[in-house]
Amino acid sequence: MKIGIHHNKISYSEGLIDYCKNNHVDFKIVNAYSSEIIADLEDCDAFFFNFFHNDPKDVLFAKQLLFSLELSGKKVFPNFKSCWHFDDKVGQKYLLESFELPLIQSFVAYSKSEALKLIENQTLPVVFKLRGGAGSYNVSLIKTKSKAKSMINKSFGKGFRQFNPWNDITYNYKKLTKDGFSLSRIKYLLKSTAHLLIPYKIEQTLGKERGYFYFQTFIPDCSFDYRVQFIGDMCYAMKRYVRKGDFRASGGGNIDYDGSKIPMEVIKLAKIVKEKLNMQTMAIDILAYGNEYVIAEVSYAFAIDEGECDFGYYDSNLNWINQKFNPYEFMAKLFI
């Protein structure tokens, strides 16, 4: 077996390359952006391309390339089942509902009149989301009917920017005041401020989000969520606390990585979702809603932060293995 790997230092490919070198697995580095990529992979049995939702080049062609190779008989990561709905919350709504999985009640409208009808029957607040975005980007709370109508008018009018620069400005300002002044922090703050007028590169590629209105039921008094991350049949989990003065947990950075504390019902639900969707890797966000657990969203890709793999994991039979692990080794074994 020979693996073609598109290498990016901030992707999973770093760990896969190390594993292949240490275990004498045949591989070669290829350039997914080359016009000759299909010919370059002719002598490979498999192709590994950890693409990103916010890379302008990747969103243009990554899925089409991967799916074409998969249809031709090559093994790919991520494959169709794992990533067709990546960074697409509307697509995930249809997917999870089709499998009768407990998605937070979610609504989508494709006309202004239908959106107004939907919101008229809702108890506010509701959680408005654009279909793309990670770390709680493009997620906001609609608290009043007037705000809802304003958001609907924008959805079917001038549209929304793919990335709101105020999120970056707020983040960089907090880092500057917390960590102390430095030239690099000032540079980041100035750069994010400039994006108030200058679109991000991905915005220049994709344009604005418009033509639909998507929202989910708001769960009150929710101070945390659960994140369960699968690599093949093994998984590990964490508890993410809501940011101070906010309703969102994702992207806040206040995380308890000890997965042994997570309720087993959460782990079992996540495993059911993983098995039904048949994804190679999966991150799933789960919230407590009364006496039940509901799903917010899923993704094939997830960041692996320093220290999060130090507490242990669940094996394929949901036995807790209380030891530090290397997620890239699991990923390599899964793919190979």
C-alpha cells in the first residue's frame, strides 16, 4: 500500500508522516493544488488531504477532488460520508433528521415570507446560525421579534459576511490587554481592524451568505456543552464551559479535558451517531436539555489542543483507558 499525502504543517498530515516514517509505510508527498494531482496519485492506493473550511482554495475543490478519487476506487481521507456536510449546518440538519437522531430543534427557510412565518411561531430567544463557521463564529442570539425581522431582511437582502471581523477584533483586544502589549499582538489587532473594510480572502472567493434563514431552539441555563471526538472506533471527550457573559461554549477555551467525568449517556449517544453516519473521524457537540441530550452539530475535522490527550480515552467497547495517547497514531492506523 502506498499513500499520497498532501502536507500542511498545521494539519493531521504531520502526525501521519511521522507514523509512516517510523513504521516503514510507503508514502509520498503530493500537492493537492497541482493540476496534475490525478496523475501524481496514479501509483498510490490512497490519498490523505486534511482540508480546511476557511482556506479559499480548499473550499473551491477539495471535496470534488476527494470524491472523484473515491469513486475511482482509491481510499481517501476524508471520504464522502465523513465530509460532504463539513462546515454546512443546514446539510447536517437534513442528515441528522434523516437518521432520526436527536438534533436540537432546527428550522430553515428559503424565502423571506416563510422565514417570517417560522419566527412568528417561535418562543424567543432563538439561536441564529450561518451554515458555515467554527468556534461559535457566525452564531448569535435573536432576542426580539424586531431583531428577527432585521436578520431576515438581511438574509434575503444584502446578506452576511462569511466572517465577522468584530470577533477577531474582540479576541485580539482581550489577548492584548491580558497578555500585555507586544508588537505581534498590536499587529494582529490592527490587521483584524483593517478587515472591517477589507474582506477576508475566503469572502472574496465565496461572497456573502444570503438566500436562507437558519436557526435553532435556544436552551436556557446551559452553562456548558460536551464535545466527543472519534478517530475510528476510539473516542475521547471533554466538557466545554460557556464563556463569561455569553451563551456559547465553542471557542471559549475554558475546557475540562478529563473524559472520564463525562456521563456515559453522552458517550453512548455519540457512538450511536458515529455508527449511523459511518464517519472516519467525527467531532460531535452535545448539550443537556432537561433530562435528555441533544446534538448541536458534527464535523469530520477538529483541532487537537495541547494537553487534551493526556487524560485517557474510550476504546471500541467504551472501556475507559486511563493513559495518555497519541491521536495521530490512531488516525494513521485507522487510515492504513
